[in-house]
Amino acid sequence: MDHVKSLKCLICGAEYRPDEIEYVCPKHGDDGIVDVQYDYDLIGQRISPASLAQDRNNTIWRYKPLLPVEPDSPVPPLTVGWTPLYRADRLAAGLGLKHVWVKDEGREPSASFKDRASVVAVVKAQERGAEVITTSSTGNAGAALSAMCASVAQPNVIFLPESAPPAKVAQLLVYGSTVIMVRGTYDDAFELCAEAAKEFGWYNRNTGYNPYMTEGKKTASLEICEQLGWDAPDRIFVSVGDGCVIGGVHKGLKDLMALGWIKKMPKIMGVQAAGSAALYDAWRTGISAMEMKPIDAHTIADSISAGLPADRIKGLAAVRETHGAYIKVTDDEILAAIPVLARGSGVFAEPAGAAAYAGLVRAVADGLVTADERIVVLSTGNGLKDIASARKSVGNPLLVDKSLKDVKRALGK
């Protein structure tokens, strides 16, 4: 990895060789999250918009020279990345806007954005010869890791809170993971997973701890800008839980700016559920990430429920450094957004994915965006992940007897 210069601590600025530390800065314990630093001059000699235009590898590995993996490292066979970016003119018109796109991450192999990080986790773990990979999850990160591991017969252990949606639990079991359900919150599952990883020597995929997860997630930004012809959007709306997705979106944009492939930095708009709004509160009050305290998080959008966001340093920086904003939406607003997003764009999102669109609706109502801005909504997971919530967002079907007369009655004809 000659293109990786160092791993830099985001608290104290200390830098380490990639082979010097495994996950975090030792000066700060588990809180010492580090960030991958690149040699952009070297990367620019190996990849460019022109070379990508000729590349027929429509996965995240088209950006392999910009990822922290060895050039010859084998990668899992599942097709991760290059998800569609749909222009959504009807959604835009309904909000008085002119340019809205929806990035549909429900099209990933395990049906969520988390595949981008998990596929990198598998590559990094196998580079190190790890026997077992583990992660904590509210469902999606676990399902993503489970799928990637299944594709290469890699043993893995997933820690979940007992409240995880049944569809996501089913995915893990079908893929053959060892599933440990914790009587507690996601934060409890995170801590127990970390303890087990240290005790048993497992490779830890946890976001906000493993720095390489940000690098997998940043590929969404690379795709968005490439799909828009390297003309970056004005704003990107991202739902936020532990802060790793929004941190990844930011990192990808910073890479593109450093390489000179885009000319402006989009404003990143973080969207949090009202019952899990630790980063919103920190942004609003102006406190630092290290001053944040745990909250009692509750939201229907399980994928973005976090009491103390693990990647809070990157999560706050993504909004503050791009002059974006954090937005808070209620569970009712999230549920209402599911059918509106589906009927206006054809994208069926789980609550966490629809939260990004709910955030755009709220931003328009609050006058935070203007009509001419070019806006991307990142829908992070498929609606089939949480059918119970989807059913809450819509009415019941028409029930009829087996007769045309009753069909007419039901239709009001």
C-alpha cells in the first residue's frame, strides 16, 4: 500500500504507519479513531477520470487505487457499488425544486449501503490472515458482513441488540453467520463485540473503531460525482446514526477535491431521528465530539439509532467543514417519507433510507435550500428490510369478494 502515507489520529494528530497500529491511536484507547492519509500525487498517476471512463468494472473496485488495500489482494465476488443515481423530477417539483437525484443503495447485494464497508473489511481481514471477523450491528452492517463472508466462506460472528428487525436477523442466519443477540441496546452490542474481538483475536469491523470502514463508504461519493459527470452536487442529504456513513461521504469528497476531480465541496446535510439526535444536538450547541455524552436513543429507524455515535468525530466534521447542517425529523415524518419517496421515484426505502428524504422535506420547509440547487438524497437501505414499518406508513389493501360487482363497490364505481 505505497499510496497510503499514514493513519492519523483525529484527536491528537499523531501519525502511524499502517503496520504500526491495528485500529486506533493507542494514546486514547478505543476513542482514538484514526483516518487514512493518502499520497494523492501517486494516486493521480494511477487513476483519473479519463481512465475510469474506459473502465468496465462497475463495482467499488474501479476505485481500487484510491482504497487502502493491496493492488493484488483478491476481492469477494459479489457486485458491490455502482448503484443507480435516479433523477427524480416529480419529487423535485413537489418540493419546489429543480434538481433532485436519489442514490438507491437498496440495490447492493445485502440491500444496504453497509456492503461498501463490509467488503473492504473482508479484504483487510484476509490480508491479515484473520480466522474470524466480527461486528456489532442494528442489522444492516451485520447482514452486509454476513453476505460478504458467505461469498468467500469466511467465518464471522455478529452481535445484535434484541430489538433488531426480524428480516435482518433472517439474513444473518441464512448466510450462515454465528448470531449473538444481546439483551440491551446497539451500544451494548458494540461494547460486547469489542470485548469479544480482543479476547478471541477476531478481526473487528466495527465502525468508529476500524478506520478502513470509512474508506469503503466513501465510494458512494466517488460514484455520485462520476455519475454526474464530475460536476459535484450542491448538497447531499445523508441519514446519520453512528456517523460513519456521513464521515465516509465526506472523505470521498475530500479525496476528489485533493485530486482536483471536482471543483467545489458539496454541503453535507446530516439527518437524524428526533429520538436519536446526539449529533444534531452537538452540532446545534457547538460542542466537540469528545464532549458528547450518551443519550437514550429510540427511533423506528433502527439503522440510525445510536446513544453515543461511535464515529462522532467524523460525523460532526462532515457537516461543520462543508458548511452543511444537521436536521432532526420525527418518526412520523420518516414514516410519511417512505411512500412519498417510493411513489415519486420508484425507490422503496427502509426508515433510515427514507429519513434522508424526510430531511430534505424539512430543509425545504425551513428555507435551508434554494430552488436551483442540485441535490442528492442518499437512500441507504431497501424497504423490505423492515416491512412492519413500511406497512405503518400506508393504508390497507382493498378486500373484495370474488365478484366484479364487489370490485366496483371497492373502487367506488
